[in-house]
Amino acid sequence: MRELLGSATLGNFSEALDEALRLQASRLHAPDSRKSDKALRRFTIREMADIAFRMNYNTLRHHLKTIEGLPEGIMEPGNRRTYALEEIHEIQQRLHEAGKIPDDMFPGKRDGDETTKILCYNLKGGVSKTTCTANLAQFLAMRGFKVLIVDLDPQASCSDLFDIQADLDDIPSIYDVLRYDEEVEGATRVPIAEAIQATYFPNIDIIPGSISLTEFEYETASAAAKGIPFYSRISDALGVVEDAYDVVIFDTPPHMSFCVIAALYASNAMLIPLSAGMLDVVSLVKFLDLASSTLESIEGVDPDKRFDFVRLLLTRYSPNDPAQLQLSSFLRNTLGASMLNTDFLNSTAIADAGNTMNPLLEVDPSSFTRKTYDRILESLHGIAMEIEREIMVGRGRIAENEEAA
């Protein structure tokens, strides 16, 4: 036996990888030191029309030319005018005020509208929960929704994507909001407003995850033994700030935890990503059974607990693969309208964007062939439109059987 000291061996691996990743990041983001130091890419009039406004391209061009005082963007090589996302949102607001964007197409909440709180939920790892959360948040934010991401994964990958690193930057995480005062000597819980971090992407804030979330599990078990409830811990904290947001998205870890149960209690909508493989479907059956039992317990605490929508999303899907095509048909025949019509396609664009820690809307489209980029853009945009439709149906903006514009 070689008698390796496990703690030292794994610690050395961690230190070596951490240093290598820092060097990789510094090369990737040079001359900036961090990803968030770089300016977000600019967007074309076509992207503004299609993604942000859902408006005819020529109609938008006409408004930009005829309505005085709108941001003008900048003219880039190739006679192409581009706009910063902040400018796009200013134009959106001005067009709405001018009656060019009808109320039903304007994403902001009205008085009395409830914040949509979406739980991205599946206990199986590798189903693209974090990728779904980050990309959905950005498409909704570009559309004009104010989005808060709550990262409940101790690995904090979603926080990393937005360059918010609570453990490294010494800032509060969701753990500091949820922790039990009596379990932490000399420390009190942090008000949720202090844990919310603005990101470089307009309209997206995040409460970062951290490795400290593992402590919440131990503390909750101890608190439960003393009769201290935990179900409503996230819900109670969010109640202070949720009115400032149109959508809250919970990114969850690939395991059941007290934190996930509290997020189930706090959420009013659910998105279940599912990889396109038969083993994943078999695992889904077990997950759904466990989730159902968990919700029965929650409903025992809150008999009025209801969801606005529960939808499943097929991820990493290759329509040219006969086995996956057959699996897609099987799921749709079995689960019907509960499956989103749009699948999250398997794409080199997503893989490459993941390697550079960039969701799709941050990537320069010229980095890929036009066909590759358009294919995955259509997929992610379609998913976002379906989720938006669910939000608008829930708010009474459109009828259940009405197609969104």
C-alpha cells in the first residue's frame, strides 16, 4: 500500500487546478483581469427586433428613424448599426410609452401581478440545469424582464458563469441569508438585499451560491430536532425583495437537500430539464416519484400550495439521432403538452461557449458558422418564448389557448 495521505493529495489537486484555472482565465480575458471587466457585446437591429421586442424588423427600423430622441447606437464596419443592451431597454420603454409596443407585449409586471418563481429542478446531474438557468435568464432579461437568479448549488457554477464568486470575493452568499443565527456564534443572518449582486448583464441580479451551503444542511437537521421549521426559510427571505423582480429562477444541485425542499416551497413554477437518453428517463421516473412525495409533505404544511406551470425540457437533443428521435416521440406521447415544444439542442456552440464561461447571448455570432449559431439561437429563443408564454398566461395577459406574439 502506498499510504497516500488523502487530505493532502486532494488538497494539492485543488490548489494546482485552482492556480491553473486562474492563469487560464487571465489569458482568456486579457487585457482585462476578469470576465465582468469586459463590455457585454452589442446587438444588431435584427436581434433587437427578434429577441427583445418580437417586432417586425422593418417596423422597428421605421420607429428608430421617425421617433425623436431614441438612442442611436453606433455604426460599425459593414454599415451595421449596433446597440448596447441598456440602449435597447431604453428604446423598449420609449416605444411602449409611445404606444408602439402594446401592454400585452410589454414584459414588466402590472399592479397585482405575482412574481414568477421558477425552480429548475432535477436530481440527476448532467442534464444542463445550470446552462438552462443562465441562458433562460439572459433571454428573458434581454426581452425586458427583471430577473433574479438564486444559486442553491454549493458548487456555484451559475454564479461562476456571471463572474460572482462569493467564496473568493468575500461577499455574502445565499447561505448567509438562510443560516441559523443560533448555530453561528458571533454572526447573524445577512439581510437578503445585502446578498443580491448586480451582474454585468442588464436586468439580471444574482444571489450567489457557495460551498458554505453544505453547512446549511447540518444546521437544518439540528434546528429541525429543536422544532425550528425550515420549509419557508427561502420564501420568507424572498418576500422582502421579490416584488422588485418579474422572474426569480432557482438553480438547484443534483441531489435532494433541505435547501431544495425550501426552494420547492418558495417556487410557483417548475422547469424540469431531461437529457435525451433512456437511462435519464428511467432516472426521471424515480425523481418524479421522490419529488411527488416531497411535495405531499409540503402540501401538508401549506394545503394551498399550487404551481402556475410545470414543464419538462428535453436537453442535449440531437434530432438526427434515430434513438433520440424515438425517445422524443415516446416522451411526447406519454407526457403530452407537459413537454416544451422546443428542445434544447445538442450544439458545438453551447459546448464552446461553456468552455469560455459564456452563455450564448454573450458570444460573438461570427465565432461559429451561421448555420450552427442560428440553429442553437432558434432553440434557446424558442424555449424562452414558451416560458414567457407560460408567465403571461399566468398573469392573464393572454388566454390559455392563445398563441403569444
